[in-house]
Amino acid sequence: MKTAVLSFSFSFLLLCPLARTYAQDSIHVDSYCNFDGRELRQNKYAVFGASDEAEEIVADILDINHIQANFILKESSCQNALATRIADKRYILYNPEFIRQFRIGAQSKWAVWSVFAHEIAHHLHNDDFGEADLSVRRAYELEADEFASSTLCRSGASLEQVLAGLEMYAPRNISSTHPSVFERRQAMMHVFKEEYEFRGSTSYIEQQRELRHLEREQQKKKAASEDAFIGPVRPATDGPVDSNAFNLLIQGNLSKMPADKIRAYTRAILIRPDYADAYNNRGNAQADLGKFENAVADYNRAILLNPGDAIPYNNRGLARIKMGNPKEAIMDFTKAIMLDSTSMTSYNNRGEAYLQLSRYEEAITDFDKAIELDKDFALPYANKGCALVHLNKSKEGIEWLNLALQKNPRLVNAVQCREKALRH
């Protein structure tokens, strides 16, 4: 991790293309997203190699977010700065004279950072520069502003510094591709507030130093006892996980309050929008708050990103039971079982959905399978007992309920179902 991000002195005098000694090239641009929506459309842009200063800024932004560049940075004849894609290559073009004047006018180096972070976000989010739906285009711009605000906040900028470039240069009114400056300001302020509350009074560098200290302490403990369990198990994922996003996932897992969990998982998703585990875990936190529709939306996203994972199907089924949709829940549990036939939880949950539909025989079959998979778990014993009581097999049902209470004397539904059976 570089430590120069808070003290690097920026001078953009060397960014002027007149001082460059290399040959120019040109590229043809058909579609793009840019910082302010006022680019004079042209198809051919002269481009030059990026200056050391610009590359340093971009490198710091990437480093802070723990991401790799998926674009080529070039000085250009564009009006200010833009992100584009040509065939399989992505570009960020910037006008060095605009950058120099922008930095001077805003009286802050962070204004320049916000421009580059904004354009990087378009590539990070895989935005479609040819998108015809203008409402979607405006959403792209807000997401890019949010990324820039989060990045600058974690770099140590104040809210006033984060907004300096926007206040100076962004158009006041909504355009065909860009939201109004009011909307953009509100989006950036909201993300800044959440980011600042998350990191508290600690700067990003101090936070990273603390994380490294904790890692060293964990390594010492592990060296002392190789059998010791150090921290939560890394979740399975369909690709490499950004380390900062993973740290936020763990932060959410260890948090006690659902609202704190949601905040951490949301930050992880902002860093890695395709993080299926973060969506699943945020869905769990939403369900803990009784926000089952929000939970289902998060599980939907997790399933879309990683359709081979049984867990979000199971969790979505639970949310649908709470919403009074046992038939849809059964379809989810069945899919989870197809993906993982060893899941005791999915069999038990599907059995409970069958119970709600008074399909007692099918429920008992699932409870038997759950018991076969985990003989020590009390809940399927209790559920089987309740199903037998509903089938007027109270004596046999009480036997299964007694077994459940032997394993867990505090199991409420076992106690209630047994009392009901004894009364009859």
C-alpha cells in the first residue's frame, strides 16, 4: 500500500501536450461517458502517452480501492475527460489543460482526483457506453459520482473537497446523459456520510495499518497452535475477491446489529458489484429486520451472479415462507437440494413449507432425510413429531417430540406441540 496518497504534491504544468516529445496517435470513438456531459462530439481524437503525474493519481485511486486497471490512460484532444471502449480495449482520455485549469479553479487537488475516479468507475462498473436509455445513462453517472466520493473520503478528503470539482464545473440542470448537480451532490454526500461513519475518525492508511497489525497477531496465534481457528472461514466465490471487499464482508459477519451488517455489505458491493456473497449476506440482514422484499431482491442478485450456489436459494425460500408464499418457497428449497443434496437445512425447511400447506406425508419424508443427514439437530425431530400429531398419530408424534426435547429442552415449537398432543 502506497503511503504518498495524502502528501503527494500535484503540479500539472508537465501535463501540457506542448511539452511532450513523443509522436501523437489517434483513435476513433463512437460512444463514451464523460465527466460533465458537455463533450463536443467528434469521432477522431488525437492521443498521447499519459504523463507521470496522471499515472500516479490513477495508480493511487486503484491502490486505495484494491483494483487493477482494465483500461489504457491517454492524454487527448477531448474537451475534459471521458471513458470509452473500442473493440476489446477500454480507454480513459483526459485533456491536460482542462485538468490543470480545473485544479486551479477548484483550489484543490481532490477535484482532479474526482475526475479520474469518476471515469475509472465507468470501467469498473462495466457501463455500456452505447446505452440508449437516458435514465440508465444518468444512473451510470450517479454511480460514478458515488465511487469518486467513496474513494476521496477514504483518501482523507473532507466533504467540501470531495464536492469542489462538482460545484465548480458540473452543469446546474439535468441533461440528456447527466443528472442535475443537485442529484449528483446528494448522491456524493450520502456516500461520503456512510463511508465516514464506517471508517470513523481513522484515516484509510491508519485503518490499513490496524488491519496489518491484526493479521500479524493472528499469524502469531496460528503459529502457536496450528489447530486454532483464526477468524471466519473465507466464503466460496466464483472469482478472486478484492481484499478490501472481503474485509468488509468479514466486518459485516462479525457485526451484531443488522443495520451495521447492511452498511458493511453495501460497502463491499460498492467496491465489487459482482460480489454474490455480499448480496446473500445483506439479504440475511434485511430478513433479520423483517424487510423480506428487500431480502428477496438481494437473494435474486446473488443467484444471478452465482447460480450454482445452493445457499441463496435456501435463504430466499425462508424469506418467502415469512411472506406467506410456501409454494414458491418449496421451489427454492427444491432447487437448493438439487445443487446440494447434503443440505440438512434445505430438507428441513422444505418440510416446514409442506407443513404450512398441510402436506404432512411429504413433510415427514423431508424431515426423515434431514434427520438422516444430521442426527444431532433437534428441529427436524420436533417438526416430524408435529406432522404426526396433525395426522392424528399423537402417540408416535409425542415420541419424536420427546427425542427433540432431549436434544434441546428449550425448543419452543416442540414444547408447544407436545402440550397440544397431550391435551388431546
